[in-house]
Amino acid sequence: MKKKKTYLVTGGAGFIGTNLIERLLIDNHNVICFDNYSTGSKDNEQNGCQYFDIDLAKEKEYDFLKDQPDVIFHLAALARIEPSFEFPIKTFEDNVNSTLNVLDYARKNNIKVVYAGSSSYHGGVYANPYTYTKWQGEELCKMFSKIYGLSTIICRFYNVYGPYQITDGPYSAIVGIFQRQFLNKMPLTITGDGEQRRDFTHVYDIVDGLIQSSKYSFSGSIFELGTGVNYSINELAKMFGEKYPIDYIPKREGEMLTTLCDISEAKEKINYNPIQDLESYVNKWIQDNL
């Protein structure tokens, strides 16, 4: 009988991590989660996964683990651009120090690491503290591969949406915000003129890309996980109803005008094949919530 693999998911009580853990459990793997629950939720915990409340920015040794992971999916981070302006030190500690500690543990135990990068890299690494810290994590992955021969893979995410997404507060994203506002019969709030374009990616496609990437060994290789199609925020808003009310508010600092993923390398090298469609998702969600 084939031995079960063990996967460690950091940030596994969060949005993307919860979807990844669900999939790994469905595929009958052993799964461990590290999370400090700063943005993750206890409500997201899945039966069959071991959860540990750990601050990865401070904890460096994980000798308490009974099963050594075969792969670490390092998703833990303080995400989102806007709050990083207010909390640059906290963002650096959680995004850079935690990555250093995870990579050093992986180095000592020769564990493959799949790191969650960010498409905000393309807007300039000095545009905001969040992007800078995620880029620093990428550079640490490359360094550990070059110096120690550690297998590291960097997957950059593009505007992820889907089940378990945060819909309120500073760490919520636009699709989740629109869903909350729609449910509460509130106008949809759009920053700026709404003509900024985003490559929206369903979390199931992101999970597929992460799992596919973990099947290979790379030395700091970067794979862009998006769809190759983008929509303006105005176009997204119209999916909730052509005449649904909209409230335009001032634009935010540090955000890109356009994101559009080139998935060609991910398709070629890790067999990444996104199949989910934003408009179909919104239409189904509205039907389910009418």
C-alpha cells in the first residue's frame, strides 16, 4: 500500500489554506496546520487535520510534530496592501521572519517548500510594505535553494475569491466585500473610477496549482497562478446587477491599475489548468442567496 504523504499548511485556518486542507484531506493525506489565528478562524478548522496555534515569526523549532512533513505549503502571512501601510513592522515580522523560520526548519529536515507569493510584485516591490515583504520571502526561497539545495517553489496568486473568503474588515478582498454588501442590500463600494482591471482567480484553481507544483522539485522557480483573463471592477459590479447601486470612494494608495496573469510557464512546467469562471461563480452565488 502506498504510504500517505504528510503536508504542513501554514496559515491553514485562513481562506486559501482552508480550501487547500479540504482538498488534501479529500485526497487522503495526513495534514498539519500552523496558524496564529490573527486573520484565520477556528470556524475554518477541518476534521482530520491537526491544528497548532503557533506564531511562526517567533517559533523556530517544531520538534513536537510526530510526523515530519513531506511538503510545506507556506501560506501564512498578513495579506492585503492597505493595512500594511499602518502596520509595516508587524507585516515584516509576520511575512519575512516567519518565512525565514519555516525555510530554516525545512533546510534542517530537507522538506520541500511551496511559498505563496503575490502578483502585487508586478506593481513594484517598493509600492507598499506588503508587496515588499512578500518579495523578500521569494528572495529567501531563492537563497535557500542556491546555498542549501532546498527545493522551493514560488506561486504568485492573482485576486483570489471563493469559499471561506473574508468578507469584512481590513483583510477582505473585493469579491467578498461585494457579496457582503449585496446580502445586506448596500451599494457596492468601488475605489477610484472602477476601471482598474484584475485577473480574478477561483481558489479551487489556486489549490490545484499549489498541489501540482508540489509534485516537482525546483530551485526558487516562480509560477504565476491566475486565469489569463481580467475584468474591470465596474464589470465585476455589473455581474451583481446592471442597475445595482454603486458608491464610488477615493482610490487606495499602492494599488496596481491592472493585473493580468501569464500562465504559460505554469501550464508547461506544472500542468496548471484553471477552469473556473468569475461570472459563472457570481451568477451561481446570487441564485443560491436570493
